[in-house]
Amino acid sequence: MLSKNMEKALNGQIRIEAESSQVYLSMASWAEVKGLEGISQFMYKHSDEERMHMLKLVKYVNERGGQSSISALTQPKAVFESFQKMFEDLYEHEIFVSKDCQRRTLQPACSHRST
């Protein structure tokens, strides 16, 4: 059984993974329209990967007696000045994700009591 704190932390990570998938998907679509086939395939692949991370977490929470939360997502940016700028934006997004994950793991998310 998951503690409520752990469930909350994992649901936050589910949202981050879903939003990351959408970021990559938006970038893939933009690159595809611009004729950047290699970049678009790279981005589509990573969008799928982020979605799989999300699904694994959803199942993990549910299978341990918690309730996964599927929340509304922030619409990702859809137009970029250049593919270089797109990758700079992606880098900034990945920094955000890493910092959020670090913040989440430093919290006492796993406790012996349910709250």
C-alpha cells in the first residue's frame, strides 16, 4: 500500500511524464512540417518513451492500492524560430524535469503512516 505522500509524489511525476511526451510530440510535428525528417523521428520516439514512463507509473500506483491521477496538461509550444532554438527549449524543459524530480525525491514522500 502506498502512503498518501508517495501517491501524491508519483501522481506529480505522472503529470511531468505526460507533459514531456506532449512537448516532444509538438516538436516532432513542427520538425516534420519543416521537412526535418530525422529530427521529427527522434522527437516522435522520445514522445513515445515519455508516454511509456507515464503508463508504467500509472500502473505502479494503481497496482499498489493507490489511485493514479490523470490531469489536464499545459499546451506545449508549437512553433519554433529554428531547430536550434527548439533544442534549446527542449534542454530547458529537461532541466526543469530533472530539478522537479530531485525536489520530489528530497521530500519525505515515503512514510510508514498514511496521511
